[in-house]
Amino acid sequence: MANLGELERSVMERLWASDAALTANELRDRLTLVGEAGEAGDRSPATTTVLTVLARLERKGFVSRSRDVRPHRYRALLSRAEHTAEMMHEVLDRASDRDAALARFIGTATPGETDTLRRLLDELARR
Amino acid sequence: MLAIAALLGVLAVALAWPVPVALSRAEWPARAPGLALALWQAIALGGALSMIGCLVVVGTAPDGSIVGSAEALLPAFASGPIPAEFGVVHLVALTLAAGLAVHLALNLAATAARAERERRRQHQLIAILSDPMPGEPRTRVLAHPVPLAYCVPGLRTATVLTEGLVAVLSPDELRAVVAHERTHLEQFHHLVLLAFRAWHQALPWFPIANRAERAVTVLTEMLADDGARRATGAAPLAGALERLGVAGEPGAYADSGGVEPDRETVEARLARLRSPGPPLGGLARIATAVVAVVIVATPLVAMLMIIR
């Protein structure tokens, strides 16, 4: 059985790949489908496990839940690219603060440098 | 008593301005970055202790001991008059000493808590958004075109490279960058940086705090460069630095107009990688280590002398 972190990743990948919002059961079925041949049944997580993972992802701000219908449907809050761009913003902000939460390689952070990188991120996001 | 207070006062002033200014202008730290990093920490710690110690010695002068003064003054908080031998000067000095100590400690705690929160968030994002890099443990690749490498320190560590970086660097250069990040993690550079960050935030008006934080940042980069040099030799890291830090890859930054990193620092690191100066002599090393110990020990011993 995969650990929770890997499951979170798999769930996010299914949500990113799906156009529509999904229920926990639909997600569980999709997770089964990609299980390795011959042991597909064994690799299917229980629906409760999927719900746990979804609750964690919701808390972390990756997933939104629509509660107006039963069963609840889940979708990714941002696309993978949007999330990655946001993460890069956080990294650059931290680096310019030199908050010591992270250390980075390219040069040492100067306001000019991070401003340019941030502009570049914005340009990429608009495309 | 007055002599001790004067000694600590002189030490505090020296460590607040002339000593760090001289150190930040010296050229030897590039030849012994680990030792220079230790000296910077001694200056910061010794400076804070001398400042607090000087105030404590002045404030406890009427009684002559720290414990005695506490026994005399603390009950006065709850009830009763302040003992007559303690004048306004003494009370102000003690208040300032306590306030400074608490202020510094709280800032350190707040900075550490913020960094920890940030790291936890980074690990969450890394786990979901990045892919493991084959053959390199605890190294992840992030699907993003901006070339960047960074590491997340802590109990659980991660080194993150972007696809943009992987595309721009050769395999050797990439290994050097990973070794550089890993050295940051193994030598716990984040703890030193954290302390100086907190110090800077606690005393933003303090003229030397910014300079110290900057010097310490550059020294940790040099130490990480040395780690990469041990792992892969100097050439691959110099190549990576050249490509990303100074020259910039024309394709990598596309239509951004180029990134302007801190040219001076990168040039200093490159010069060091190309031709490392002679290592600092044994005598100079010992002398520096002794100075570092004395700087921290003096205020500690002074305060121990008057504890009872």
C-alpha cells in the first residue's frame, strides 16, 4: 500500500487529468485502474482512505469540495502549472527575505534579481 | 565594579561597529570561510552578551551581585517599596537588560517558528508538485522553466531543482549544484542564517546587522562551494555559476531581459573556485579562534563573577 504522501500525489494527478469534479468513489476507481497489471485489486485504496487523503488535500489548499450534492464532488483548486508558479513565487519571496527557511543556489538574493525573476514568472503565467 | 562595566561597555561598542566593519572588509575570510563564520557568530553573541552584561553590572552595583539584587528587587514588584539603594539609573539599566534579552529571545523564537512553518509548507508542495530525481536521494525536480536550485533544511531535507535548471546544465554541473545544496544541508547553514536573520530583525536600526547578515550569507555560499569542490572538483560548479549567476543563459531567461544576480558575490565565488588563495596559516587560525573564544567568554565570566 502506498504511503499517504504518494497517495496525495496520485489523487492530485487524477484530479488534474479530469475535466469534471470527481467523487471519492470515482477517484478510487481511477486509482485502481492504474494499479499494476495482475494486482490491480490489491492496490485499490479503500474509499475511506481516499476521503482521508481528500480532506488532507483540502486542508492544504489543493482541493475544493462542492457540498451542495451528495456524494460531495472534488476538484483541483489550481492547475499543476499554476500551483508550481505559485510555489516558485513563495521560494523567491523567501529567498529575498533571507528567512533562512530555504537556501538557494543562483547567486545570493538581491531585490533586483528576485524582481526580475518574479516578472518572468508573471510573463510565463500569462501565456 | 565600575571597571567591569566599563570593560563590557567598550567591548559592546567595539563589537557593534569597528570590529564587524573591519571583518566585513578583510580578504582572509574567503581563505578560511568556516573560521570566519565562527568569528561572526562570536561577534554577534559576544556583542549581545556584553551589552546585556554591561547593563546588568551597572544595575546590580548597589548590591554587588545578581542574585542579591534579584532577591532585593523582585519582592518589590508585588508589594512594598523599592530598596532605597537602587536609584533610577540602576532600575533603568536592569529594565533595559531584561528587555533586550527578552526581545532578542522572542525574535529568535518567532523567526524559527516562521521558518519551520515555511519548511512544512514547502515539503507539502514538493511532495505533490515535484518528481523524484532518479539516482539522487532526497532530490526533486519541479516542472518549471526558470532555472533555480534550492534546498529545504530541517529534520527532513529536500533539494529541489527546476526543469529549467536541468535543461541548462550539463550532468557534471548538475551534480556540482546538488553537492553544493547538500553541503548547505549537512553543515546546518540555515541555523546560522536564522540566528543572524533574527538578530537583524530584532535590531533593524543597528548599523552592522545588515552587513553581518550579508557577510554570513556569502560565507555559507563559499562553504557550500567547497563541499561541491570536494565532490566534483571546481570546474563543474564554476561552469554552473558562470552560466546561471553571471553570464546567464540566453535561452534560459528567454525574453526576460536577463537576470541580474549579485554580481559582486558571484564574481568573488568564481574567483575563489578558479584560484583558491593559500589557506590561512596555522598561527593566524589559532589567533582567530582565541579571539572568538575571548569575545564570548569575557561577558560570560564578568557576569559569573558577580552572580553571588
